[in-house]
Amino acid sequence: MNYGHLIKRPFEIVARRPYLWLLGFLAGGATVNNFSSSGTGYTQSSTYSGPSWAAVQNTWNGNWEWIVGILAFLLVVCIAMFILGCIATGGIIHAAVEHDAGRDCRLGTAWRLGYASGWRIAGLRLLTFLLALVPGMLVGTLVVAAVVAAINSSVAALGFGLFAVVALLISVAFWLVLGIAFELAQRIVVLEGGDVAASLSAGFRMVRSHLKEVGLGWLLLMVLCIVIGIAVAVIAVAGAIPAVAIGLGGWAIGGTTGAVVAGSVGAVFFFGVLGAAAGAYSAYSSVYWTLLFTSVRALPAPAAHGAVVRAA
């Protein structure tokens, strides 16, 4: 394993081909979702208990068409992004292999190749999500049990709490291995035509049989993530400065109307810069995983435990 080449080669492939940024943006945007379960950020007073049921009903009765329409629109957008992301994932994996071999590949070709494996990628993502959900439900159940047990017995609550901590640690380790196996399984689906469940199982076997190579490759990518995150933060600040300047210039020339118009232009510029940076990083990460996968696949299979190696 040449890890220096593994780090450098994806950059050489991605830097000169912006169409991979688009595929990377779509592939990454379909799987990166942040759900926040934190509090609302304010302290409740003793006289306020939230909106009444009558107020909620009045809001619904007066605006239900808009509410349903917005929810339906968001659902359609999420489904469309999921489907596009599954196709883009297969496309960028195929493109990485073609470019690494010195062959030409274009957006249309990559998209057609990704379309062939899109539904199996979708099934793999859904299966991985369900597997990741099981440990989370177990930990949540233990936490709820600890809270309920605290009403009657502190000893029982402590026991459930300890079980919850142990289950959380095991779950984190499982999620880590599942995430790596998922990345490998996507390549098996796309490049080798594997089935959904069989590909994920093969991904776990690859992690187990080549733990050193895969683990070190993952650690290097994590270090790169930190470095690239710092670079993206710098880019965000650099992009925010002209965006704010455009908005202030519009306000100075046209008042509130000018600020709205110029601010919209500045916002499009700012989010365009961030979108391009995010797409480029997602493309780099995908190409990196693909080259790591092909490198590990090229390694000889490890000898079975206890097997006798014949002398030459």
C-alpha cells in the first residue's frame, strides 16, 4: 500500500475535473443530514407554558394549505436529492476508476454508469440506515429505563445507566465499522455488481481481513478531513467578506431595497463558493475511498489462521 500515492492521486483526479465536484455534491448531499435534538435555547418562565391547543388549531385551520404544500415540497426535494445522490455515487465511483487508469470519462458517461447501479445503492443506504438505527434504539431504551427506574430505586437506575453507557460505547464502535463497511460495500455494488446485503457483508469481511490497511487509510482520511475543514473555514470567511461588502454597497446606494437585492446576490455568491468547496471535498473523499478499495482488493488474501505456508 502506497499511502502517499493514495493521498495525492485523488487530488490530481478531482482538481482538474469540476464535473466531479457536481457529482460529489449530489452524492454527499444525499447522505449528510444533521438532525438536532437540542433544546430551544431559552429559559421558560413560570407563567408561560407554550402555545395553547386552540392557538395551534387556529394556525392550522388558517394556513393548512400552505403548511401541507411546504411539507409536500420538502418531501419531494428530499426524495429527488436521495435518488440523484444514489446515481451520482455510482457515477463518481466509475469515473474515479476510469481516470485513475488514464482513460477519459465525461459527466454524461459517468451519469449513465451510475444510473445502472442507482437502485442498489439506494437499497444499500436504506439497509445501512436500518442497521445503524438498532443500536440507537437500544441505547435510548436503556436511558428511558434508567429514568423510569430512578422514581422507585436509585440502584436500579444506576444499573440501567451503566448498561446504557456500555451499550453506547459498543454502538459507537459498531457505527464506525458500519460506516467503513458501507463505503467499501458501495464500491462492491458499483464495480463488481454485488447485491445489497451480500455487498455489505463483504464490506465487513474486508474490514476484518485487511484491518491494518483499511484502518490506516481511514485514519489518514480523518486527518485530511481536519485539514480540509480548516481550509473550508478560511474559504468561508474569504467568501463572506465580498458577500457582506456587496450587501453594504447595495444599502448605501439604494437603501433597504438595494440591500435586499445586493444581499441576495452576495448570498448566492457566498453559498456558491461553499457549495463548490463542499462538492470538491466530497469528490475527493469518494475518489479516495475508491482508490483505497481497489488497492485493498489488489492485495493477496490473508492466509487462514493456522494454515501451513509452503516453502518455495
